[in-house]
Amino acid sequence: VFAYGYRGYISVAEDGVVSVNGQSTTQKAKTTADGDTLLPIRAVAEAAGYDVSWDKEFGVTVKDGGEIVFQICPDTDLAHGPATADRQSLSGPCLIVNGVTYLEAGDLARLLGMFYGG
């Protein structure tokens, strides 16, 4: 039970394994040179029950029941959509590494309405 209406929780093990609500995802987290943890957007969002798609113009689109939650383009640090109350600056840019799109862990958790303890 989460006191603030979180949709669930995200955790990252020392070996980079990402879990959503206690279940491991198919892709691991990345750590930047600055020590920031980056999470794979699709793996985390889909494990939490969201739908994720890629759009050439808008980049990653995350939906909940057909409604857009947020959108973000790679190499930008702005997300837009209802989860951001229009547009929101992020801690860092959305990155693509080997075909996987990543976002800073705290930012992704906040956009998805999930708890991430760091």
C-alpha cells in the first residue's frame, strides 16, 4: 500500500537488474559517468501496465488506456503531456543506447506515478 497513490515501485539491484513491483524487467539500467541511473523506458512502463510506442515526430509515447501520459524525444530534456502538466524539464536528456531508450530513474518514476527510492 502506497500512501500517495503510487502506481507501484521501481527498484534497481547492484547488477543493474530493474524490477517493477518486484518483477524483473527484460533490460538492465545504465549508470552514467556522473553516477546517475538511467532506466529503459519501454521495459519499465510496460511492466507497470502502460502502453509504449515510438513516433518519428514525438519520440517515445507512453499511454494509459489509450490516453497519453507523456511524450519525450531522444536527446531532449523536456517531456510533455498530462503527466507533466504540459511541459516539464527533466534531470537529463532521454538517450538511445543500442536501440533502447533510457531516462533518468527519478524522472521516469515521477512521470509514471511510481515510487523510486534511488
